[in-house]
Amino acid sequence: MSNKLAKTEQGISQEVLNKLMIEGDLSKFTESQLLEYYTAMCARYGLDPMGRPFDVVVLKGRKVMYANKSCAAQVTVTNQLTVEIIDKSKHGDVFTVTARATRPDGGYVDDMGAVAWPTNPMEQADAILKAATKAKRRAVFAAVGLGMLSQEEVQDIPDAEIVNVPIEKLNDAVTTWCDTLDAADVDEFVAAHKQIIKTFTKGSPEINAIGKHITSNAARLGLRYNKGEWQPLIDRGEQN
């Protein structure tokens, strides 16, 4: 099997995972490694990368990824979460809101959003909305175990610099995977398929485009997909 296809269970190459664990700084990643990590995170939480659910920010010279409002919306829909405000209160100069995110199985997570209470009455309505948004998104992310900075937290950090993640280049990744499948032997095909379904969201345009190559090359290699595994056709004549 080619080393470029060797992946961890999280769908990230060992090289990228080692660099993340040792250095903890996305600025050390090449562009292709950043896209690999981005799409692997999307696959882990069932998100569509073309919806840009994550952004990258520079904090004190280090690049870190954070979850934005698109992420919160996708996570809520994908996991069928119900989100509600269960408490609002003011303690001195701090206004707090508590939100609850409930999963379909009845389990729930409560989390809080807090803001400084402005003295200007015209700004108080905005403060209430900001606290509510913080609370809802924190509860949503906690409900699915997504532990990273949120958009609201980043906005409160002075001198935080947003950097572009070239998601549009995922189209290049689609082409690369299609070429890989077309040239693969059986072992490489199976390894590539495992990585593809971890990298791209089910039903996305990317997976649909790659799917045509999966089907044609499975026939070329005499394979069929059965109960989550690729198996050789019993009769080579079944390819016809």
C-alpha cells in the first residue's frame, strides 16, 4: 500500500497528526495538509466542507481552527438537536444566558454565555442577543463533543486575524482521488475508499463525483461492496 494512503482512524495521515500533536500550530502545515486536516474534521462531525464550517485565525503568531456559525447550524441539523434558552440573569455588570441542547435520545447539555452589561440602553438588546448566541452555540458544540474555540470567543480576542482556507481547492482533491482510484490495484483501491468516505460528507457533490470512479473501478478490479467491506466477486462473469 502506498504511504500516501496510510491514515489514522480519524482520517488524517500520520504525518499531519504527528505535526499537530507535537507543534499544535496549523501555521506549520502546508496548504494540502491544512485541507486534509480541515476535511477530516468535517468528516468526523458529519459536516459539509463546502459550507465552510471552520475558519482559521492567527493568535499570537499561531494558527488555530475555530467553529463558526455555519458549523453550529450544520451540527444542529445533522445531529437533530433541539436548542432552547432555559435561563437569563444579571449579576452586577455581567449578563448571562443558559441554553440547553437536547439530543434525540433525550440526553442534553447545558452551557452558558456571558457578556458585559452595557450602561447604554440602546446597546443592551444587542448584549442580550450576543449572550444568547454564545450560550446556544456552546451548548450545541458541547452536545457533540466539539471542543474548540467558537466564532464568538474569537471575536472577543484583540488582534485576532482571520486567514483564508482555500476550500475551493477541494475540487483539486476530487480530481486527485479520481486519478488515484483509476490507477489503483485492489489494496490501494480499498485503502483509498476508506479515506474518501472519511474525508467527504455523504451526499456531497464531491462524494457524488468520486462515486462514479468508485463504481467503475470496483467493476474493473472485480469487487463488490457488501456489509461495509469490499469483497471479490464470486463469479467474474458477474461484472458483465
